[in-house]
Amino acid sequence: MSTNTNKRPNSRAIIAIGLALCSIGLPLTGVGMEMLHHGSPHAIREAWAHTHVLLGLIFIVLFVWHVSLNWRSMLKHLGVSK
């Protein structure tokens, strides 16, 4: 069996993995921020908040990329014809 080592990564797989990681990371950082709300050093709370915002922005970008890649198949699935 031959393997092709020059094969580009599948963009849909990259999106799926990225969305899954962000879907796990966003609630974790949200809970982390809530737990560190009072009595923690300011720098630690800020780090959790910045991580949460960054994961949210990455999630939005990946979501838009996902929708743009799958637009035709979503329309076909919904029964909408052009």
C-alpha cells in the first residue's frame, strides 16, 4: 500500500478539529473566569479572559469558514434550489 506524503491536509478536517477544540475550551475558560472572579491576582483573571475572547473569535472565524465551504450542500439538504 502506497502513501502520499505530499498530500495537503483536508480543510474540513481542520475546521472540525478547530471547532471541537474551541467548543471544549470556551466553557472551560468561562468556568475558569467565574471561579477566579474574586480573590485572584488581576493578571490571572485577565489571562483567562483574553483566552476566552480569543477562543470565541477563532470559533466565529471557523464557523464562517465552515458555512462557506458547505453552503451548497446545506442548501441541497434544506431543499432550497437556485
